[in-house]
Amino acid sequence: MAHRTTRSHHHDVVVVGAGPAGLVAAAQLARYGLDVLVLDKRAGVSALPRAVGVTVRQMEIFRGWGLEEELRAGTDEVDFALLQTRTVAEAGDGTRVPINVPDLAQSSVVSPTASARVPQDHLEQVLADYLARVSGRPVRRRAEVVGISQDEEGVRLSVRGAGSHGGEAVEELSATYVVAADGAHGPTRDRLGIESVGADGLMRGISAEFRAPLWPVLGPHRYALYSISLPEGAGVLIPSGGGTRWQFGVVLGPDDDVEALAQPEALAGRIRLASGVPDLAVDIVRQSAFTADAKLSTTFSSGRVFLAGDAAHRVTPRGGNGLAMAVRDGIAIGWRLAWVLRGWAPTHFLDTYEAEMRPLAAADVARAADPQGRCHAIITELLHDLGGRLQHAWVAPGAPGRSSVSTLDLVGDGLTLFSGDDDPVWPTAAARIERGVPVEVATLPPATAHALGLHAGGALLVRPDAVPIAKWYRVTDVPRAVAELERAIDDVLDVLDQRAAAEAGAA
């Protein structure tokens, strides 16, 4: 029987859910030195590898956190394409089909890194370990939020977990803000009275993780996905790291018996048929039936609580990238909350989270609901992924044993002002700014400045998510540069109405 403790612990932010969205948001907040606690009702990371694609932009973020090498350690080296083949054993006769993921050569033109096939459980473990290092506090597992309420002062949460003397206990916590990242079926959204609208049941299927020695069967034909056309073994095979670790996905028809097809023996038999090796050793690690939807929450916030990841939107595997959307949300809400909590931005600045993120999510949900599952050109996908972020250009070549430095590596926690290293106007102006949010100056060598389109008197102002917010082509005096910077900062903080009111009152 549960017992209740009246002791209350306060945190700057409590994150509900330790999936990608929650972990990224928490890590972002911890990087700002804030007190953040992540609660997750699960005992560990995702039970299935699930999403395996880390996009170029995501890897840029993780590279900036020093996690790229660790993430790639859990991947298989593959050709980023789909192989259509009758069976695995007949891969040599298969057809290679591009899957709209840029390869290393294509990515290197616009980025210091490239996409990777990273199983979600590996991604979550790397992020959870990183969060523990940065914050000094690990994810609190087996901690279920059973109640939530809020007022003008903050948010109160009732959390059920293991008691100190055995059994269960309900602990009362409080936070200035909460990020609800507890998934598509998490209860927080419903407790807040937020609806999720869109298309239900667009696809149903079975996903399984299994181990089998398939690489020797495939030989040199190493791809990111395999579409098996043999009717009795039809499905999609995805390498999931570790050499023998794979995913198998089956899309079911309306009359298929989910319970029967999801049995380990049935799945193992289907995988053997798909492999073309009748005596293949198959070990089913775990399996799960799923239903895919394309839905969007009617709002991304309620008071001091903000939705992120699948709690805010859900897409089908066919047409969307839920992992990319989750990371995008985590970064977006993380730095905004940090700015407000650090006193760098007014409270209503948080309104820009929904104003910016919801239209992006709506477009992704609409694309995921497309019954044709239309493909998009690689360049279109790359532009969509990079989303107007700062242009990558090399600042300094890598010395022996050190990585090269990209313009993206210079983006700071506040605002970053890029200018040429031979121009004193903008650094002098930045030092005179008094707007709360810090402005860090990144001086660039001539070749890099020119690559960004910055010439004498030019400058570029960038947010912490690497999104440019203002560019000046030629300002040659400090007073004007100060005025231009102040106006740009006011714009990003969404305080134009306050400035106008102040000017009207002074008139």
C-alpha cells in the first residue's frame, strides 16, 4: 500500500518522460546550469530499437555536445539506401533505391558531420548518461506522475515510486515549469485537457528486435533497409548495431490476426523465410504490435506546462521522422526555458515555442498522413532538416589529434555575433549592449567571413539553436551598431509592444 510523504522538493524544471524529446530538453537545460529533474515510469530505455535515423542537423547538435563518436559507436556501416530484394540471400539480385538521406559527400558540402543509423535505445542511453554527467543527477526511473496542478507560482506534481522502506510512496514535487514528454499515450496531455486531433489507425503492424547472423548472408550488400518481397516473409529488415542485432517490421492488413502473427515462433519463421536461409538461428528478443497515427495537439502548452515530442504530435513511420521532431522540440523548449529562468528573456517569450514549433509539426503531420507516402528529393529533405540554420563553414583546420572547427561550433548559449576579425565596430558595440541576454562575439578569419557573406562592416546575429535572426551588410560606426543590435535583440525577445508603449509614454 502506498504511503504519502509531505516533503516537497522544488526544481527549476521537471521533465516528464525520458525519451529523446525529454532527454534533449533536460540536457539543454542542464547545460545552462539549471536544476532539472527527469521522471520516467519505465525501468530503463526504450524496449525496442525503434527509430534508427539521426539526421544531419541532429548529429550537428550532438557533435556540439561531444557525443558524436559515442553515438556512432553503436551503428553499422551501411549504404544509406533501401535494397528491394526477394530474400536476404538474393540481395545480389536486388534493386537499390535511394531513401532521401544525404550521404557523407553530400552532407560535407553543408555540414561538419553526416547522418547516422543510431538505434533509439542506444541514443537514449547515450543521452541519459550525458545528462547525468552534466546535471549530476540521473534520470529517476520507475517514477510515475499521478497528479499535476499549477498556479501562478509554479507546478505541483504527485509522483509515485519506490518508497525508502519498501513498497510504494507518493512524493510531492514542485517546479517552476514542466516539460511533458511522456509520449503519444502519456497521461499528462489529457490531464491538462489538451486534445490531439488528426488521423487514427493509418497503419498497423508488428515490430520485433531479433538477433541473427545476417551479415555473412548479405556479404557486401550492406544497406540501411531491406524490403523483402517474398509474400510469406514480406517485411522490412533494419540493421540495428552490434553486428547481429536487427529489427523486422511487418505492415498488417485489416484481416490479419495480430496476436497470432506476433508470437515469437511465428515471427522467427517469417524471418527465416525473409532471409532465404531455412535453418537460420533467430533469437527474438522482444516484439510489439503498433498502430500508426498522424495527429497534432491543439496547443503545445497549458500555463507552465509545455508539450514536446510525441505528446505534442505523432507521425507514421512511412511519412515522418518522429525522432527528428522530438529532438527539435527538446532543443526549442530547452533554450527558451533557460533564457527565461536565467532572466535573459521575459516570461511571454515562451509563447514563441508554440508559435514557431506548431506550424513545423503541422506540416510534418500532414506529410505523414499522405496516403501516397510521397518521397522527396534529397536536397529537399536536407533543406527541411537544416531548417534555415547558420551556414556551416570551416573556421580552422584540425590539428593532429584535434577536430576541425566549424562556424556551428562557435554558437553560444546566448546570442552569438559573427563578424570579421579585422573589424572592431561590432565587437565594441556588443560590449555596450545591456539587454539581459549575453551577446558573445565570434570573430572570423577573412575566408570564413566571406563564406558567410560578411564583408567589411558586416555582421550576423544567431540564436543558440543556430538560427540567424539578423544580418547587416555594412555598419561602420559604433553608435549605429549598438542601436541595430538592440533593435534585433528586442525583436527576438518579442518585446516590440513594450518598447512602443515606452516610447509613446515618453512622448
